[in-house]
Amino acid sequence: MVLISSQFNAWSVFLRGKWNTATFVTSYLPLVLFPILYIGARFYYRTPIVKPEDMDFVSDIAQIEADEEPDVPPKNKADAFWQWLM
């Protein structure tokens, strides 16, 4: 979905009379540049792909949860709405 929305990000530059080089470059260059840099870094640093089953999500979870700040109760209706929204 992100790839599709990125491809149509600046579609208006392709309309007749709407060409803008700066918009084209800043919108579409990252779509080409990111994969090239990512693959280049993978080869340069020789980092292995970590499988999901090998990822560690449980070590130190008690410390992480202990460091979290408790939720503060809202002071008024605006705070309650903001907490609900966020």
C-alpha cells in the first residue's frame, strides 16, 4: 500500500504543463535510491537477515515495562478527549 501511494505521490507532474523537476526528483528519487542503498549496505557490511523466530522480544521486557510511566488520569474533558484521541 505504501509503495502504491508513493508512486502516485506527485502524479500531477506528469500532466501537460505541470512539469516540475524539483517535485519529480524529491518524490520519485527515493523510490529508486532506497533499495539501491539498502542492498548496497547489505553487501558492504555483510549483515545476515535475521529470521523472525530468531528475534528476541522477551529479554529485558520486565525492565522496559518498569521504566514506562503510568497513565495520568485526565484533569478535564479536554484532557480526556486528548487521551482518547491519542
